Amino acid sequence: MRQTKVTEIQVDDHRNEEGISKEHYVRFNDYFVLHPGEFVIGITLEWLKFPFDLSGYVTGKSSWGRRGLIIETAAGIHPGFTGCLTLELANVGAAPIKLNPGMHICQIFLHPVEKSERASATQFVGFRKPGLGRVSADKVLRALSQQYFD
């Protein structure tokens, strides 16, 4: 995420989304420094294909968490998910953290679920690079907005 003149990010307003982020590729044998207070989106090297009776969640490794690295904010992996996992990385510590491609900074916990007949409802299936995604009004916000603001 880049420093920007955008004063806020609003639901359903996608006009300035390219202006709030920039892409940075980190080669193998290179590194990225995540400074205190910074937030970046990364992606796993592994390509995953979940069957419809398996789900999971991603969590950080405590050894990195104790140094200030927070790994995810959207931890769930839906049944039927296919692709590389996007990781939201934040440094809440006091020192910069050097990240190298291939480092073991997270882990996946798997659990069986009742078989689902349809693919994952996520908008991120099948991607090899991370993205911001859309922030849109959900049905609860739309209903409340109609009830109280019409």
C-alpha cells in the first residue's frame, strides 16, 4: 500500500484503488523489508486445490508473531478453493523485518466439512498474484441503509 492523498476508502467506490497500491516483485535470493507500521499483500509460492469436503485457515507462526509480524486478516480457505493464497502482512513491532521469498511465515490448519456442490464463493479463486479485491456493500448494509437513510 502506498502513501496517498485519498482521504478515505469507501464501500463501492473503486475509482482510486490503483492509486493506493503499487506492485513490487521480489526475486528469489532477494528480500523485502517490512518496516514498523507498514502493510503489504503477499502471496504463497504453493498452488492449492481444495476438494469440496475440505476447508482450512491460515495463521501466522508464533515465532514471527512475537517479533511483530501479523500474517493474515482473512484467514479462511473455502471448500473448492484453487490458487495461491494471498497473505496480508503487517509489521506491528518496533524493528524492520526482512522477508525472503520461500520463508516459512505461516501455516495452514485443515478440517473436513460437509461436501459442497458449488465452487467457493470467493472472488479470488485461481489467482497467482495478490489483489485488493472489491469492497462492496453487503446485504445487511444495503438493508440498513434503505431502512434508515431513505
